[in-house]
Amino acid sequence: MKKLTRVATGAAAVALTSIVMVAPPASADIVQCPNSGQRACAWYNANYTGSFGAWSTSQTFLGGFNDAISSFGNRGTTQIGWFFDAGYGGERFLQNPPDYGHFSAFDYRNDKFSSLFIYSF
Ligand SMILES: [Ca+2]
């Protein structure tokens, strides 16, 4: 379901200013990512479903989650930067704690993250 063709740039550019953070539905698997300790969480699919990963330290490369993340959460106390490229490169999506959210299949940021940085502030 998530590997839909991406829409072209006009709509994506507008989407830059629309934040994706939404309240999770009651049935979401967000409970997989408890708000305790420093924790970045991600799921393959929208609505916090699919393969789940959690990291308590920065990751220069997201291994099996490379270009596959559609839902993600910051359950720590400081900002997390999600990067399009490995080694904290490319476009960055900053996520404040304790936010979580997901990209639609049509969002240009869907399935793009390759590294994450957990800031100390
Ligand atoms: Ca990428």
C-alpha cells in the first residue's frame, strides 16, 4: 500500500509547510514506542503499522529501515533530526518531543529517511 507512485513537485512543494503530525488513532501501534527514556521510533507503514524499529542513539544509517519509514515518533526529551541521506545528510525533518506522525504515500518525504540524529537540546 505504501509504495505508490509519488506525486510531482508542485503539490510536494506546497506540502513543505503542512506538518504531518496528527493524533494517532486509538488502534495505532504507537504503544510500541513508550514515552520513557530517549527513543526514536519508526514503522514501515503509515498509521504506525508494519515493521517497527526503536533507537536510543543517533544512527548514521538506518539499516533495514533505509528509505522505508512512513511513521515515526520522538519519544525522548530532545529534538530528533530525520535525514534523507545517510550520515545526517540531505534534507532534514526536525521532530520535537514527544511528537509522532506519519507521511501519506503521496508525500515526497515518505520512504526517504536514511539516518537520524538525536540532539542534546
Ligand atoms: Ca534516503
